[in-house]
Amino acid sequence: MITNREEVLENALRVFAKMNYEKASQVEIGKACGLTKAGLVYYYPIKLDLFVAVIDKYVFGMQSVANKFRFKAATLSEFIEQYIKGVEQTMRKLISLLDDGNNPAGCSFNFYYYHLMMQVRLYYPDVEEKIAGMFRQDYEFWRAAIQSAKDTGEIRQDVDIEDTAMLFRQVFFGLSFEQSFLRGLDIKRLARELHFVYSLLKS
């Protein structure tokens, strides 16, 4: 039986990710928590409030730059290595949360997380600016690292900072999304692709 809000959120995360917001009734979520509907309502009387709390913690919280990437790199090459480690650590944490031995559709757990992200866009109130802010943080992170590399002569002076930040970000996002339909993100492949892009920029 669930005894605190954190456990309710963790179990609700798995239900929302593997079913969806519309199908995930309070009865279904309560069952996953070992609670009756009345027991669940004690913590979160309204399903939307529970969904918002789950998303705040496991999407906007975990994907924030401050939580995902806690490092300072001297070079763009080091930045890429540490970025990859941050992605890997976050992915492992999410997989450990989602992998409760129940995989109804046989999907990778990365896919279930993207499935959750799609629901965020549909059901989280007034979400567009919040999602844009989350993406903007990541782009700014890349821009700063690329600008520093340009200033120190690590990369060519004709490199466009905006386009390069977009390229690095889209390599990560595109590979992550594509591979979620298969076995999930291959970290070694991600590292290889990001370092390949870097090799094209070097002075």
C-alpha cells in the first residue's frame, strides 16, 4: 500500500506512460498504487492535478539543465563527453522508474517516455511556453559551449553558433526519438554521432 505522495507520483508516472491520460482512470491509478479510488483521492482529488504533479517532477524537473547537466567543461570536446554522461544518467533513472516488470506493448522504456511527452503537449494546462522554455535551456547550453570553443580557437571561426547548436541538439533528439521505436537510445551511437559533428568543426 502507498503511504506517501512520492510513491503515488512514481506509480502514476508508469500508468500515464504506458496507458495514456484519457484511459488512466483514478481507479486504475489507485490499483497501481495499492489504493482504492478514495485512497488516491486523499492525495490528489482531481486526476489533472495528479498528472501535472507527475509531469512537473518527471518531465520538467528531470529534463531541466540544472538537474540533467551538472558540470563545467573547459573544451567543447569535454562538454560533449559530459553531455552524453548526463543524458545516460537521466535515461537510466527514467528506465529504472518505468521498468516495473510490466511492459504491456513490448516497447522500449524510452518509447513510453516519449508517449508521456506527447500527452504533456495535449493535456498539461498552458504548456506551450513551458515546453519552449525547456528546449530553449538546452539550446542555450549548447550555444555557450560552442561560443567558448570558437573564442578559444578550438573550432573554426566561420562556424555559425546558432546553426551548430541546432545541429548538435537535433542529432541527439532525432536519434533518441528514432531509436525509442526500437530498443531505446544507443549511447555509444549517440557519442559517435556527436563526435563526428565535432570533427567537422575543428580548426
